[in-house]
Amino acid sequence: MLNLSRFRARRLAAIGFALTTAVGVLILPSTPSGANPIYSPTPDPGTVPIIYTVNTIQHITVNAAEATTWPPVIGQTDYVRWDLNLQENITSGKVVVNFTGPNNVPISFSYPVCGTPANSRSAVIPASGPNVWAGPFVWPVGTPASTDPAVSCPIMAGDYNTGLVPFKISDAVQPGTYAGTVQVADQTGGVIFKTSWHMVLTKPAPTTLTLSASPNPATFGSPVTFTGTLSGGLASPNEPLGSISLGAYTDPSCHNLAFTLGVDNNVNAGNGTYTIGTTTPAAPGTYYGSAFFADSDGFNASASSGSCQPILVVNSVPTSTVVTASPNPANPGQGVTYTATVSPPPSSGTVSFTDSGSTIAGCSAVPVSAGVALCHVHYATAGNHAIVATYNPGVGFLGSTSNPLGETVTLCRALFWGCNLSSANLQGANLAGFNFTRASFASANLSGANLQGANLAFANLSGANLQGANLSSANLAFANLSGANLQGANLSGLNLNDANLTNTNLKGATTTGGAFNSIKWSNTTCPDGTNSDSNVGSTCVGHL
């Protein structure tokens, strides 16, 4: 067996079936007169036979003709192998191809066996019209005409085996029926090989691409993963092949590009779901665009939707704002710091502080740093202040406003034992552990205040608003709470022994573990909503 170059082996392998390997499927409905039966050798594992009809001329004998996929499909890369025996030396010659396509227009071209076919072949191919052949004719298999290798003659008689070599039917070729002849003449002009052929070309089924994003809607600052689910094309486990890419825009006209995702050749195992990429969008809002599947192996490309459709919604992050004061209560001339805490901590934005609805000087737009903004003030005189902090959001966050905070400026100095805080506004104040023994909070606003562990023994809290306040573990022994509102307050573990609860509202208060001995009950609204005067013993005992 002669050991010639692979290109020469490919050239000889393609001589008898040049058109077959370039454009289509050999399917013969019958055996022409004077021809051998359809040739279908037993293929190697992983291949199928190429079926064709050959005449009785015996200058070339084909021992095997097989392909990894047969019949092929337009645009699909396939692999074929030819094993043949040449029974004469060839010093020159010509290959002639004649056929008609779906439009029944005759087409003919030829090229020499030896030399460079790209420089010497000729063809008559219609330039336009329905279902025309869309050249150029590619030969040898899988190689553009402009790069066909030259074949030196003489080609000596002997055995040739191409091994599996690729070929691809151009995407531009129209599907339909093709029929004709291929013949090879040697240097004497004698025909040494001839076939009659009939080809039916088909295109692959279209692909469908479905785009999804998770999470969607997303929250600003969170990563979003885009996936594309590909279906259609051929049913082969490893098809179709190609890449999925995504372009996202911030406007419904898709002019302002926000980000792109996708990796070339990421579709490597056929139909299924593929991760296009993960990104963290730079701003909240609606993103528009589409994902695209670009085929690399002859399959129809596809888009996930129209060219510019909503694909993702990114919501701004909700926030909450809380304001505290230190010290509170304060003395005239003493510095007070209001602290606004924004949660979750935003990356930008400002906080404005108001006192009873009026902006505090120097605190109209305090930058937020690590979720905190500070406002520093001095009060020259005693009085009550209602402080509200409002977060003015930056990119990606929603604004929020705090509950009012009561700040009282009093002449009590540092000690609050016996201090007169009547009508003070300490709403939401943190007074945990303070010593207010014998202090007066008559008609004061302590709603939502934290008085955990505070000492209020003998204090005057008549008419005070303590709704929702935290008085857990506080000492209110002998305190005057007549007319006070403790609705919903936390009274767990506190000491109310000997307190005055005349006309006091305890509805909904928590009293677990509290001490309620020797209390003065009179027209008291009990925690369970009953009235002490209507209960056995005219008390709230048993109704706490």
C-alpha cells in the first residue's frame, strides 16, 4: 500500500463522490441500467454506511464508505471515511459534475484531478432565483475552494484510506432534491469512475431559546444569574452547538447598554439549560434586552424574545430610620447629639433632622456613613423638643422617616431625683436605669420610652402617657399613676406595690412576674379589658 499524503488521500477519496461530500445525501430510488447494486458496506463502530450507486467500470474499487451521521443535514459538520483501491496510475485527468437542484436549473462544472482546482475549475451556477445553488462549491471536503491543496501527479495505483475527515454543507444551500452524475476521466480521456446520484437535503429544526433571571425581581445590590434554556435543532445528544449571549439596557429602546453576558462556545452539550452569567446590576429599575443563541454548527440561531423586551426588574432597598438622643433629658447649654441610624446601611444619601417640624440648623442634609448620621445641638433654655430624622436616599435605596423622639431640656442638672419633669416630652427616649425617685412626670409624654430598670419610686406619673413604654423590672412602688395611660406597656417584673392606679388604663399591658400588692384600684381598666370596679374585690387581681 502506497503511503501518500493525507491531502492526496482525501483528493482520491473525493474523486468519485465530490458532490456527495460537498452538498448532500446519496439516496437512489433504484439501480440505473448497467450499474452495480447500491453499495452499503458494513460500517465501523460509531459510523453508518454511505449509500450510493456505482457503474461497472472497475478502475477504482471502493472498499468502505462510511460517515458519523448519514444522511447529513445542511449546516452540520459531519465526518466521512473512504477506503478505496486505485487500479491504474493517473498522470492527469478531469472530474465532471452535472446536476439539477430544486429549481430544475442545470448546473455543470469541472476541475482537473491534478493541480490546484481553485485556479482551474469552471462552473455554471445561477446567481439568483428561488431555491438556487448558493456556492461556491467546496472541495475537497470541509476545505474552502481558495485553500484547496495542490495534488501532484502521477497518482500511483494502490490502496488509499482517508480516515475520518470533516465536511459541511453550507448553510446557504437550499433544501430540496438534487440529482445528477459525477464521472472521473484519466489522462486518456477514458472514464474510470461514474456514479448516478439523487440527494435530498434538509435543514435542521429551528431552535428555541428561553431566558430566565434569578432572582427576578431582584433587590439592588444582590447578584442576578441569567440562564438560557435551549431546545430544538437535532435530537443528537451533543447538538446543537454554539454560544448564548445577553445584552441588557436601561431604556425600552435598548440604546443605553448596562451590561453584557455570555461566553463563546458555552453551549457544548446540546439542548438544555446553560448559565449565561451572573452580574450585580449597577442601579435599580427595569432592564431590557434579549438573549441570543448563535449557532456554530449550522443550526438556526434564535432569540429569547423580541429584540428589546423587559428581562429584569431591580427594586430599590427598603430602609428604616431610628433616631436617638444623648443626653436625654438634657440641661440648658448642654450639648445634645441626635443619632439617626438607617437600616440596612445605605451606600449613599443624607439625613435631615427636624424639631417640631422645623429643620434644625446645620442638620438639613447630613451625609450617611456606615448607616449613621449625627446632628449636634445646644439648647439655651428649658423646654420640650420633638425630633424626627428623615433619610433622603441615594442610588438603590428607598427613603424612610423615624418615629418622633421627645427631647426634654430641664433645670434638673445631672441628678433627676425629685426633678420636675411635668409635661415633658420624652417620647421614645432611652431612660433605662435612670433614678427618678420622687420625680414628677405629671402629664408627661413617655409613650414608647425605654424605662427598663428605672427607679420611679414615689414618682408622680398622674396623667402621664406611657402607652407602649418598656417598664420591665422598673420600680414604681408608691408611685402615683392615677389617670395614666399604660395601654400596651411592658410591665413584666416591675414593682407596683402600694401604687395608685385610680382611673389608670392597663389594657393590653404585659404584667408577667410583676408585684401588685396593696395597690389602690378604682375605675382601673385591667389588662384583660375589664374594669376593676366590676371584678370580684373591685381589683384587677385575677385579670392581670
